[in-house]
Amino acid sequence: MRKRTIYSFLSVVFSLAIALGLLFFALEWDDSNAPRAVKGVLDAKAYDFDAEGPLLLNGEWQFVAGKLADTAYFEQHQNISHYVPVPSEWTRYQTDGHPMPPYGSATYRLRVQLPEMNRVMGVKTNNIRMSNAVWINGEKVGQSGTPQEDASYQARNTPYVTFFPLEGNELEIIVQTANFHYGTGGGIISSLYLGDEQSILRILDLQRMYDWVMLVSFLTMGIYFFNFYFFLRKYKELLFFSLACFMFALYTATHGEKLLQIYYPQLPYILFLGLQRLSGTLMGIFLSLFFYFLFPRLSHQKILYAVLTIGGLMLILICSPAHFNMGSQVEVLKLNILFPFTVFIHIFYIQVKAVQTGEAGASFLIVASSVTILYIAVGILNVYNQMNPSILPPLIPFIYMLLLSLYISNRFVSIYKQNEALSDRLIQADRFKDEFLAKTSHEFRTPLHGVMTLVQSMLTNPASGPLTPEQTNKLLLVTEISKRLAFLVEDIADLSKLKQGQLKIQPQDVDLHTISHLVIEVFAHVLPGHMTLRNLVPPHIPYVRADENRLRQILNNLIDNAAKHAGTGSEIELSAWEQAGFVVVSIKDAGPGIAPEELEKIFEPYQQGAIPSQRPGGVGLGLAIARQLVELQGGRIWVQSEQGKGAVFSFTIPVADTEKVRPIDLSLQEPANFRMAPVAFPMPRMVEKGHGKKIIIADDDHTSLRVLMEALEPEGYFLIAVDNGQAVLDLLEQRADVDLIILDIMMPGLSGYEVCRKIRASYSIAELPVLMLTAAILPEDMVAAFQSGANDFLHKPFDLTELKSRMSSLLNLKEAVATASRMEAAFLQAQIRPHFLYNVLNSILSLSYMDIEKTRKLITEFANFLRGSFSFSNISQFIPLEKELALIQSYIIIEKARFPGRFQFELAVENNLRCYLPPLLLQPLVENAVRHGLANRQEGTVSLTVRRDGDGVIFQIRDNGAGMSEAQMERIRQQQPLHGDGVGLLNLFKRIKQHPGFSVVIHSAENVGTTIVITAPYRDTLSEKKTASCEGS
């Protein structure tokens, strides 16, 4: 830490030393040999114009404030003794003991005594605010704007030269000035030059040359770095540096010789002044942002915010209509002092921190800091007229920006070297990878060959013993999986050979029509049944010059790619035609298409295209190999695609020179590298072993489905396999008793995420567990799975023991939650309130004095009611309708005994209806209607209706009691309780929601009554094979 502090201090000292050295070189002190004016007279009799060049008319000029005087005025007022230093603003002068105001008019007079000469002389002006007229010996020889003694003047402050013949050895120079725009004051701000015609023209050309050099240099740097940024958008510092260069160019064009005004004199001067200030302000803002993005870690946020805030206020004032009003000039003046200081602090702070942290190219920053200090020092000293700039200061901004551009270039050279080193390392790593893959594929061949040979032997060798159909199918599945792995190994080997240039092509004349027929025949046996492959290659197509096996490999890879991405019921077309000495072969599919940004890289190795709704197959080598094989045979390959409209892969093969062709051996074995589509079987596929848990498995890879089905079948589950997400949702609508869903994430149509979200719209995590499978290994996939509502997540390839364990955990969780829910329902029903028991017992006691038979009947019904309420069968999932109705009848008899004549109960059940329903589904609703619906009525009616409705049953409970208000209905919709005691509606509705396919609707109005309608699906709980809740005729 201490070393860094010392290093920072030395950097600042070194910058100041360089700045002071340049300052002494760049500026001339006032003690030069040039004569100066004293009390309005400049004695230049001994001045050698030929040797010394133009004379600076500096010194004490005679001054008249508030008036545009001429020669006659000065002759009439020879006693004027007010002399002022020139150059300087007139606000530093005292008139009548008070500082002169910034706005007004004034006249300067100087008498120059010259040696005897007979030549044409000239005067050059630089900066006389804000309008002026120059008179020589009583004659007006030049002007800029039109000075007046009031604000009606015409402002214009453009440097100019004027020439006149010298007569005699004395000149009277009168400069009339006026300023009603510039808030800091008017007057002769920069020195006037007096010299012969040639010397004045030379200094004019020299100053304009300075401006043009800087203007062109800044524009060149700006265009260069802006073009740089166009290709490197992430480097924002390039953008702001180029914008700063453009602002420097605009600043140069509006200052100094004011080239913009010279070449565009029609430009309104008010707009010109606005461009002057706008360029300076934006220059500071862009430089601050440049350093911020160049060193984001080193930038001081508060200083940057101060720069942007002050700069923003200045821009608002500059662009406001009242910008040049005298009142707003004061505010602009204050900000003009504060803004450059803040910008300098911000930039200098970052430069020192960059040097301190040892940034590459820090030497450029040290010199740039020195130049910055020099430029500010020159400006301050020039403002206070202590020094005058020589040749160096006009170039200081250019030198500063040049140093920054050199630093940027040095930095990008360093980045380029780092990238070059990384590129070399990546190339080496890629070579190592290719070698590893080549060796790995070679090592895989032997065990794969052994596996395939052993399986083939078991299938074909009678000595192995008879095989059951199930064993044969499993061995065929092993063969298929081994072939797919063998094809992948061959692809890797071919890709390695292609990269090393070792793959040999043996071109010959080949009949494309016959080749396409062979490929179509092979694929016809392995494509899923819902796909159609059409061969549109005409028989008369010319022969092509190609390697027969490699041509078949190209067709295999392209058709296999189309099969993997085509949708259900889609069609794949293979066609060909002759065109300009080539045969164009095209494979068209009706898949989801390819995004435009993927078209360029789809033929690169290990690229599969970004198709969210489609499961990628393989590792992305097929298309890369196809492209290189096509190019090796003198053709080219391309793809045309629109998202949602499929893709067309096309390639060209040269036409053969001869019409004769070698006969093709139709008995050739399957070529190397043939890539088969996934094994297919009818969907949905069901495996039922006893009455086990029902599990849906969804995966678009039929091989994976078959492996899972084979592995889980011995566990005794009822397995249902489907190959798309929509089929899962359709099954859930048909079957309400599914216990677990196993979802692959990437499937055609709806992805696993979308399916899971749709499931969670109807089922909670506890009601229906979902286990997601994926081959992806990114943490984001796991997060997305859980966010979509999955219970668990498993990566492929997985261990079957782990899969079974996780399935068992989820199934046990579902069963535990379901049992707890049923126990809760039974417990709630068992919570008979004490006052209900007390009232029933009182009713029995009272009745025993009047009618002993009725008392016995009431005791019997009360016992039945208690037995039904406390029965542990209430935790069963379904009970017969008769049992539920018996409980209701017992409750009704008890209530009628307690409240004789208070209400009527009507029961209507469809004839021969055998129905199974969740226990305690209807009795709490009837009790609720009696207790709450009829609470405020002397006499009412409660009815219960049960009837079949297609594949379901409808239960309707109606009363004509007090009903519910809209506020009460709203509380029910928001699942808020209406009453604090007893078995409320919310508990019952919660139970209903736990049964898939059940729905409840409530209609109620105050003083009219309430109707509750429950719709339940059909289910036979005795056999567990049907999907409804009632049987009836």
C-alpha cells in the first residue's frame, strides 16, 4: 500500500515537472525585446519589421467607455487620460471608480510611431468581443459585425486582416467595440498584429494551418475509432473517445480562426455561439465517460455524477431560448468555471490511479496528464495576461488526444497478444481433443464389436438355447443401442480423419436413383410409423461422380437429421435435379425450422441448432461430416429454413462424364456410419402388473422409453408410456388416479417445463408428484424444473437404483399426504360440538316421558349417527352411497326430533343408482343447510338430489333458508371462513379439491336460499379398473 502511494506521488510530481518544462518552452515572457505601448503611444521607430516579423500591439491603449469615438472626438477631447492594458477584458478596467460592466460599448486608441518606410502595411485581429470596427488614420479599414452603443448592434467576432498604404511615420489606430451577448465582458481579448503585407499573410496562413491540421486530425481520429467501435460494440470507451474527437474538431472549427464562420458566413451568429459552448461542454462529458468505461474499476462515481450533472445543466442552459439573455449569462459563467475543473479532477484522478495500479501503457497517461496541466496553466496565465502562447499551445489538445489514442492502441495490442496466446492454447487443446477422441473411438470399437457379436450369437446360434419372446426383444434392444453407439464412434473417427486430411475419397460413376432407393428402403424399416419418407428422385437423373459409400453416408446423415426434427405425422421428401453440370440433391422436412442466427453455424461440429421445443439427437456431428464429405467431392451444401415452416437441406455433386456405371450390388451390407432413427413402438404403451401404482412416463426417445419400461416392469407398477407432452395432459383428463409422472424436459410440442406448469394448474405438488429427467447438466435446468413445479430432478444417464428410490419416495409422499388428508376429514367430522350432544340427550330425555317407542328409535338413530361419525372407515378413499345416505337419515331424524315441524327434508335418488363417493361428502353439507340455512326461519325445506350425468354423477343440496350475501360469497371464493365453529364449508371444499375431477358450484342469495352442486367423475372403487364414481342403469 505504501509503495503504491509513493508511486502515485512520484507520478504526479513527474507530470508537473514535464508540464513546467513544456510551459517554459511553449510561452514567451513579457520581458521580450518587442516595444510596448505606454500611455497610448507605441514607439516602434527602431523596430525591424523585416527581421522581427509582425509587431504585437500590446501595452497601454487610450480608452473611452460607453461611446464609439472617432478621430474627431479624440481631437476635441485631448485631455483623455484613461489608459488600459491590452489585451484584456474590459471588466478589469475602472471607470469613475467602478468596474466596467460586461455589457456595453467602448473605444480603444493607439498611436504608433514607425520608421520611415514606403510599403503596404496590414493589421490582423484575433478576438475582439463581440463586434468591432478598425480605423486607421481616420479611415475605416475593417470590421466584424456592426458595433453600436446599444443592444441594437450586430454581433460577429471573426478574425480578419486588413491592409492599407503607409503614409508618413505615424499611425492612429482606433478600435470601436461593443458587447451585449458575452457575459464575461467585451474588449480586445487577443493581441492585434501590425506588419507588412507579406508577414501578415504568413501569420494568417500559419494560424489557419494550425486549425486545419487539428481539425483534420481530430476528424480522422474520430472516424477511425468510431469505425473501430462499429466492430467492437462492447468497448464503449471507443464510442466516447470518437465522440470526444468529433467535439474537439467542432471546438477547433468554432475557435481560433473560426473556420466554420469563414466557410459558412451565412450561419447565424447566435447559432455559432451555441455551437462554441456546446462543443466545449460535450467534449468534457465525452472525455469523462471515455475514462469511466476505460477504467470502470478506478472511476470515482461521485465525481462522475458531478460532471454529468453540471454538464447536463450547461446543456439545458445552452439549448434554452434564453441562453443569450443577460440573466442566464451569469449562470452559464458560474458553470463554465466549475465544469472544466470537475472534469479535470475526474480525469486526473483516474489517470493517477491507473499509473498507481500499474496499467499497461502508463507512460502515455503520465505524459497526457502533463499535457493537461500545461494546457490549463497556459489558459489561466493567458487569461490573466501574464504570458502569450507560442507555437506549442494550439497543438496541445491534439497532442493530448494523440497520447490517449496511442494508449488505446497499446491496450488493444496487449489484448490482441493475449487473445493470440489464448488462441494458440485453444488450437493446441483442440488438437489434443481430436487425438483423444480418435484414440477413444478406436478403443470403443473392440468392446462394442464384442457386445454386438455375442448378442448376435445368442440370437442366431441354436446352441445358446431357446429364447422367450421377451428375451429376444431385450437382445434386439441391446443390438439397436450398440449400433447407435457404434455409429457415433464411426462419426467421431471420420471427423478426426477429415480434420487431419486422412479421409480418402474414391470417386466413381454412381447411379443416384439406385442409391436413393437403397437409402429409402433402409429408413422405411426404422422410421417411426407416424412419418412418411418420399423418394422423388427421377429414374433418368444423370450419374454422378462420387464415392458411393460416402454419398450414402451424406444421405443417411441428412435424412436422419430430418427425422429427428420432424413432427408427428410429418413427411420427408428426397428429390434431385440437374443444374449447370451438377446434380442438386434436396431433403425437405416439415419440422419446426431453424432460427436465422443458427443457420451459419449449424454445419459446425457439435452444433445442433437452438430449437427449444425439439429434443436434440446425437452430439451434432452428422451435418458437419456431411458438409465436409460434400466439399471433398467437389460440391457444396446449404440450408434454407423459416421457423415454423421446416427446413430444406440441399447439396450438389458433379455430373459424371460417362453414361456407363458400375452395377450396384443390392446385397451390400449396411454402410458404415449409417445413422438409424430411434426405435419406435405404438403410443401410448401400457404395461399392467396387478393393481400397482399408476405411473406415466413421457419421453420422445422411444429407446429410452423402452429401457425405462423394461426396468420398471418387475416392480409391479401400472406403466403408461407416451412420447409427447400433450399426451400426458390428455391422459390426466381421462384418468384421475395417476400416482406419479416421469417427464423428460425436451420433447416435441410442449416441453417438460410447460407440461409441468399445466399440471400444477390442477394438481398441487403433494397431490401429483412429477419427476423430471434431462441429459443437460446446467444448474439453470434444475432451477427451471423446480420453478415449473417439479418435485424432483434426475440427470441422464442415471442409475436405475437411484431412479427407483426417488420414485418410491415420491409415491410414499403422495400416499402419506392423501392419508393425512383423509384422517383430517374424519377428525373434523368427529368434532361433534358438546352443545349438540347435550341438546340431543335432552330431547331423548323429554321424549321418554311421552313416547317410549319414539325414544327408542331416536336412541337407535343417535347411535347410528355417532357410529358413522367416529368410524375409521371414514379414512377410506370411497364408500358406497347407501352408507352416506344412512348417516344423513340418522342426522335428519335427530334434528326433526329436536325441532319438530321446523323443516322438511326431501331426498331424490335416481333408481338403481350404485354410487361410490368420498366419505362424509354430503352429510356435512346437509348439516350446514339445516344449521345455518334455516337458522332464521320458522319452517323451511332442505333437499338432496343424486342423479347420473353421462360419465359422472351430480349431487345437489338445496335449502330455502337465509342464504348468503355477496360479501359472504366473496369470503368463500377467497377461502376465508364464515363461522368460527363446527364443520365449515371451507374444510369440505378443501377435501373436494383433493379429488381429481371433482368440482363444486355454489349459488346463493339473501332471503332466497342456497344451492350447492357437486359434480364427480365415474369411478368403481371395488375393481380399480374404471374411471368413474357411479354405476347405474
